[in-house]
Amino acid sequence: MNYAFDFSAPLAYWPDLLNGAWTTLALSVSATFFGFLLGVFCALANTGRTRWLAQVSGLYIEVIRNTPLLVQVFIVYFGLASMGLQVGAFTAATVALVVNVGAYTSEIVRAGIESIPRSQLEAAECMGLSRWQTLRHVVLPPAIERVYPALSSQYVLLMLASSICSQISAEELTAVANRVQSDTYRSVETYLIVAAGYLLMSLLMRGLLWAVAMVAFPRRRRLGTPL
């Protein structure tokens, strides 16, 4: 092999790569926040007493979990445009990622809810708590705490999967890398730099999720095991 590595050409585009990494993080954090809210709502719908709401939620989860993310991104991006809703690539990518991760979050949170002992629910009823108060104080906090490590892993995977959004020209890290390698003809070096960037962002994402756990779960903070 006579290939000589030269990282100087792709590294000359470091401002563009840095902006792409920032866009990836912004996309991931936005999708994580709204996807978590959507997932919790669907989990409550699935475990609730309203049958039609549980059926709609179940259908949404099955459809999303059994179709490719790339197809979902295309449906959102081109579908909204065909309906006359002109949105940018970043907005369409965020919506698609929220819809996708919401389904997975729902199943994880549902497992946490179903792990709550029946005796705790009966005790809440004996104390005269309403259904909302029971969910707010008895069910959701321990349920989310139990499944938080799984949620954290899912959101890191979401950040890595956001590279698919380069297919609709969302200016995240992979899209920028595609442009850089086409300009420099240094594909190996460019994608090695990008791989290192994703590794660093994964560690940063885990750090952010660890910090959230330290604030949200006092018991885990005392035990020193937030994740």
C-alpha cells in the first residue's frame, strides 16, 4: 500500500466541521427533549384506561418501530412540502427524529411503569390521591428512574442516527463531511475525523445525560449511580 495519509486538507475545513457538529448536537438535544415528552405521553396512553387512545398510540409505535428511519425522514421532509408546508431541512429532521425516538421512548417508559408494584398504586388510592397525583408522585418518578440508563443509551443512539439526516441536506456533521471529502478527495481522512467527532459527541451526550440524572434523581445521586 502506497497510500499516504494527509489530514491537513480536511482539517482546513475545521470551522465547517465544527458548525456541523454543533448542528448535530442541537438536532439531537431538541429531538431528545420533545421525543421524551412524546414517549411519556404515549406510554401513559398505552397503560391508561382510554381504549381508543391506547390503540392509536399502539399503532403509532408499531408503525414507527417497524419502518426505517431514513424513510420516515423522507416522508416528513417531502410530505410536508407536498402539503404546502415549506420547512427547512433542520426542522424536518427534528420532527422526524422526534417521531422516531418517541416510539422507542414510549416502550422503554411503559416497561418502567409496569414495573411499579401494584401495592404502591393501592396505597395511593387509600390515601385518596387522584389519578394524576398518583402518576405524578407515585408512578412516573420511580418508573423513569428505573429505565433512565436505557433511555440514555437510546438518546445517544439517536445522536449517532442523526447522520441519516444528511440525505435531506440538513447541515449536520455527516453532510458537511460529504462536502469536505468531495472538495479535498481525502475521504478516509475526512471520515476518520468525523468518526472521532462522533465519539467525542457521544461522550458529551452521555455527560449531559449524567448531569440530568444527578439533578433529577437524588437517590441515585446519593448512591453515586446516576446511569
